[in-house]
Amino acid sequence: MSYLGMATRIVSFKAHGGDVGQAYHAAPATTQKLGGVVLVHHMPGWDDWTQEAARKLAHFGFACVAPHLYFRERPGTPDDCAARARAKGGVPDDQVMGDVQGCVDFLRAQPESNGKVAVMGFCSGGRHAYLAGCALQGLDAVVDCWGGNVVVADPADITPARPVAPIGLTKSLAAPLLGIFGNEDQRPSPAQVDETERVLKDLGKTYEFHRYDGAGHGFFAAERPAYRAEQATDGWKKVYAFLDRAIGPRARAD
């Protein structure tokens, strides 16, 4: 089997409010035109797992940029920035949407771009991906991996930083959506995933959900006790196939 080479780098992008953001960019070494993925990190921050997932997407033929959503909390390491951001209750939704839009624009401006861009995220990043699909114009696909608080069960989860439940904005979702969930997860719980699917179905949205028995929250991450190899392998295959249809064709070795 042949494999593509890969280039990775830290890049700057035009972020929310005109700020200069920082992101990790990974792309296959190819002359083929590529679909792009904005990978939104989880609440723990812009960490090794996020960069590993970006490289994984590049390895399988997509350009990927993963923004550091906590860069405004510098100086310090990404872990330091994440701790400060979490202590403040996270970052505001409108700020995240501005940063995601900046990364969409960055990917489309790259010479290898085919013009198509998806937004993908894990945990809180899955919620942000769902929200982006509803709030941003012109996205080609959305991948929500176990995004918590798409459906809000506790009124305390509605805050000034997160003023709406994304499920209430589903009418505006124009891009196809892929959802990946573990049936042992409680954030989102199976009942919350059921509710999300009901709303998507009632509104006639294009979506596919894959739910895995024996898997809980974060089951893709190999360094965590929650990792489930069989379910994660199948889940990643579902992601690649979905992206191939929605923003591809993905780059392949000659």
C-alpha cells in the first residue's frame, strides 16, 4: 500500500474581532485538490490529541486546520491557556464562531483547496461544530463527535458565553451532518442523541448517526481509559467515508 507524505506547521489566521489567531495545519503532500476540515478542539484545549487527529485527517487525504481557541489567554503553554479559559467558564460562542470562520477562510485560500470545507469537533468541539453548521454560511459538512449540550438538559448550562442550545438553531443547518456517539456516554446521553435525531428528522435535514455499544465519552482517544479500539476504528472509517462524499474526493497516493 502507498501512503501520501504530509506537511505540518503552525499558522496564523484572521480570528474573531480581527485578532491574529494561531492554528495547527496538516495537509497531504500532493498536487491534488483537497477538501478541508476545521477541527475544533475539546474543552481540555489545543493538545496532543487535537494535533494527532489533525494529522490523521491529513494522512487520509484531507487538509486540516485546528485553531487554538484559547490563544487569547497567552502567555503560557496551551495547557496554561486552557486552564485560564476553563476557569472563566470557556470561551463565548460568538468568539468561537468567528475563529472557525477565519479558519474556513484560511483553508479556502490555500492553493491546494478544492473550495469545500467541513467543521468537525469532539466533546465541546462537537457542540461548536453543530453550532457552526447552523450559524455559519457556506459550510459543506459537519461532523459532531459526542458533542455535549447540543440539547441542554440543565438550565445552568445556558450562560452568557453559551446563550443558546444549538438544537434550537437546527432549522438553519444547511450542510449534511455526521454524528458519532457512544451509548454509554451521558454528555450527550442516549436520550439527548435521540432528541437531536428527532429534530433533524422532523426538519428534513440530511444526517447520519452512528452509535456504539460499549463506548462512552471520548472513545476515539487511544491514550485515555475510555478508548475502545474496535468502535474507534469503525467510527474513523465512517468519518473518512462521510468527508469523502461531502468535501472530497480525498487525496490518494498515485
